[in-house]
Amino acid sequence: MNGVTSCLASGFRPGTFSVSGQLIVGVDEAGRGPLAGPVVAGAVALCKPRPAGLDDSKKLTAKRRAVLDETVRARCAWAVGVVDVETIDRINIFAATMLGMTQAVERLEKVLARAPDQVLIDGNMTPQNRTEGWHWPAHPIVGGDALEPAISAASIVAKEWRDRIMLHAAKEYPHYQWDRNKGYGTRVHMEALRLHGPSPHHRRSFSPVAQAALL
């Protein structure tokens, strides 16, 4: 799952439903802030009945989030877009996030065999008119990962998918402790950067990593 500019995965189960005759897709991302690892976008069209207990992934315990991730991916239609560090460094993290969202929705459209009528996106910006290939009606919702169940589900899928990538990377580079910090700039991570320098998984366009590379 590493070293790929855009790694896409998806799943589909019968029972995906539309609201008021419309197919609604929720989208969210995980990993804009870390110093290492990819940014991951999730896209989910909820099933009926939708999984109980959906919420912003950051508000859930790790155990509860893992259970909901499995439930969503087993019962609903979902997709992820993974944009690697090389692309992040080349086009910047904001553009990479928009790209990941576009790839996730594009993949979900294929597995659903139809385009969504609305795409609800967490935050105040969308890929519309910002990313080539985005062609769906997009509606940004500030705090949407806690307000809109489809976005909540997307945030959970994206977070869990990215965490699995970082756990895998941590086995190769254990001194950064990505199994604990998932690439964020904790004290231990920063000290490891100072001692060992950046790894291939680090975002060299991010200031702390760039500075560590000069030491």
C-alpha cells in the first residue's frame, strides 16, 4: 500500500440507498497534517439501515472506530484514494487532498455503476474547479464529519485505511514510532528525525522534515 501515487481500493454490497431519490456520497480525508505517510480520502454511500454510532473518527475510541470501519466496508459502498509522499511534495498537500477525494469518488462511481447526485465533503472547500476530473455536484460542510453520517463513515474508512499503512511502514522504520504517532510530529518522532534523518516516507516539502534533512 506504499509508494504508489494513487492507490485505490473499494467495496460494494447490496443495499446502498438514496435519500429522496438521490444518491448521496460522503467524503473526508485523513492525514493532511503528518510529517510522514500518504494522505487518504474516503468516499462512502451509506447502506440501509445505516451503521449505528457513526461519528467523527477523531471522537471515537480506536476499538469502536475499527468496528465501524469493518461494518461500513462490509455493508456499504466505499472507496479510498491514497496519494503518496512523492505526489504530496510535488503538488502540495492541499492539491494532493483534493486529488485523493477525486480518485475516491471516481472509483466509487465505477463500483456503483452510476454517478452520485450529491457529494458532501467535510470542510469549507471542495475539489470542484480545483482538480481535473471532478465533475459531481459538491457541497462542503464545516464539521461535516460530526454532522453528516455519510461523511462520518468516510472519515472512519479513511482514518483506518491510513493507520494500516502507517503500521506497515512502522515495521520498516521502527525508530520513528509511527505505530503510535501515525506520522505526526511528536517529540519522539522529531528526535528520531534529528538522529536518523528523513525516511522515504517523509514529506520533504514539510518544513520540519526539510530542516532535518539539512542537519
